Amino acid sequence: MPNTPDILQDGKKYLIGNYARLPVVMTRGEGARLWDSDGKEYLDLFAGFGGCILGHCHADLIRAATEQAKELWHVGNTFYTTPQIEFAKAIGRHAFEGQAFFCHSGAESNEAACKLARLRGQQGGGKKWKIISLHKSFHGRTLAMIAATGNPAYRAGFGPEVPGFINVDGGDFAKLEAAVDDETAGVIMEPIQGEGGINVYPADYPAKVRDLCDRRGITLIFDEVWTGCGRTGKWFAHQHFTGDSGSVVTPDIMTLGKAVGGGLPVGVMWARPDVAKLLVPGTHGCTLGGNPICMAVARMIFDVIERDGLVRHAETLGNRAVARLRDEKKLRDKITEVRGRGLMLGIELKNAPPAGFVERGLARGVVLNLTAKNVVRLAPAINISGNDWETGLDRVIDTIAAEQ
């Protein structure tokens, strides 16, 4: 096997440099652990940008993929396949009543949702086409989704922008309401903002948004690409939101990605039946969407989460971590806030650390992430053991405490 310097040299030669890759070659994973090409072991508290919701090489997922691979790989969506249907049924058991469109990623799911919102807004001669999103949001890197994403840095160099997307301050209901006009077709928002720094909203904000959309005939889209599949201590993070009556604030469309494939390329748009019915043949599609192998694994992810009580597990470990981090003496002069839900947590540092912060975490044997310049982001597999979680937090705390 080539040594690490040779692998890195080949990587730089043959791979486009659009990712800020660390000089580490990961070669093996098991559960919450990774090993690099030099044999160093790491506790993975970021799980492939949240994608490895059940950790690395989970035995049940390997079995699901292997068994399906022996039966059927791909036939295209001119036919029904049972893995798609069974996975959609699993979503329906834990979400609201709806129907699924399958694709490869969260960005594609959000594209589909915005198309459907526009289609709905133009029924009966309507002229609704604009989509409102929030500052500090992230919805993907396609041309349309960088326009929806509330961060100008993602749009730099790719103009002119796709028209019809409007960004307003998240959590400020008055500004959102003021942005709505007769051409507004939809509102898209993350229940917890991921890339923006694990940002949460005032408690009454989601219910107010739902009411506004109902009053103005606007499609409400919850981008659950980061927050879905039990990560936040609910099956889907919008289930944390309730209105005055105590009922859950439910969107018209929910989008999923990342964790829903467990590391395989799966995206889902889940829409209420009365909205979903507008996507008739010819309006949208995805050649490899709903690939049987991916669907079999996605269905197994839901089965394992349910069987092993991992939604509650994520909630318990998250609550424990928030309490510990807020009380940690080593961090009193280092952090300003800990926020998030379940195992989607952000630790806001008082100062942006010097370059190399993530690398210093790796040197301590922990994989973490830094977003929004000064927010340490943690999103481990939700089946991580209590002992591994505490050990990982020890390393995170030491990494932060060592910063000047």
C-alpha cells in the first residue's frame, strides 16, 4: 500500500481542489471510530457531516446493502420497486401524512421542494414564484440553492443570481411578514441552522410562520437535511415546535438528506398528498433516485433507530453534554454559548481560533468541525456509546481550553 505522502501527492494531482481537505487519509471506520493510513485512531464526533447517523460500517446496514445488491440494483423509475415503497412507509410512520420523491442529496431535495412550491403557487392562474429563506441558512450548492442560501459568500463568483429568492433575518417574524407579497410562493427554513452556526429561533417563531403561510396561501418547507433521522432528539426537528393549541407545527414539505442514507447518496422530498399530487409525469425526475440498494439501507436505518431507541438516546446524550459544557471550568473564559438539540450541538467560542483548530483536535484524536468562524460543531453518530461520547467531549474541551 502506498505511504501517506504518496497518497496525498496523488490526491492533490488528480482531485479538484474545491474542498479544504486536511492532510489525513482515512482508511477504515467502525462505529464512532476512524483510523488513518498511519494507523492513528480517532473518535469521530462529526460523522461525515452528519451523514453517518449510525456510525461507520454498521453491521445491519452492511447486511441490507449486501442482500439487496444480490437482488436488484437499478431499473429506473418507470417501474415500482418494493425498497422505495417500504422506505416511504417508514417515513410516514414517523412524520406527517405524505408522499416521497427520492433523489441523491439534500440540495436536490430542496430544489424539488422549491419547484413544487412554485408549481403550487401558479395553480388556477396564480403568479406566485418567489421563495423566502433566512440569513445564515444553508440549502445546498446548486445555482438555485446558493440563491436560497442566506450567505453571500456561497454566491460569490457565480452571478447573476437565480431570481426569485429573498433572504430575511431568521427569527425576526416582522421582517419575514414584511417580505411576503402577492408573488410569494414559499418559505424555506431549517428547524435548526447547521452551517450558519447551530442557530435556533424564538419559541413562538415557527408557529407564527406556519400561521402566516396558511393565511397567505404559501407553501412552508422545512429543510431537515441536517436535523432529520433522530439527530435532535425527535425523529424530525420540526416535532419540537408546537403552536398555541399544543399541536406540532407541521410543514407542507419536508426535505431530507445526509443521515437519511447513512453515508450513501440519498435525498428525500416528503410532501403532503394534496401538494405532492401536483408533480405529475414530466414535471420532475431523477434517473438514479430511489436506487434499490440505497433504499434498502435507508429503510434499515429507520428500523435500527426505532429498534434501539436512538431518538431518546440522542436526546439524553445531548442534554448531558450541554449541561457539562456550560458548567466546565476550563471553558468559562473560552466560550459564550452552547446551543442546539440532541446530538446536533454548537459551542460558540468567544474568539475565532487561529488557523489549524480542527487539526489540533485531530492531534488529540477527535474529529470535530468549525463553522461560522467560531462555532465548534458536534454531530456524532446517534448510536455513539455514553463512554465514547464523554471521552470525545474530554478531547473537545481540552482542544478549546488550549486555545489562546
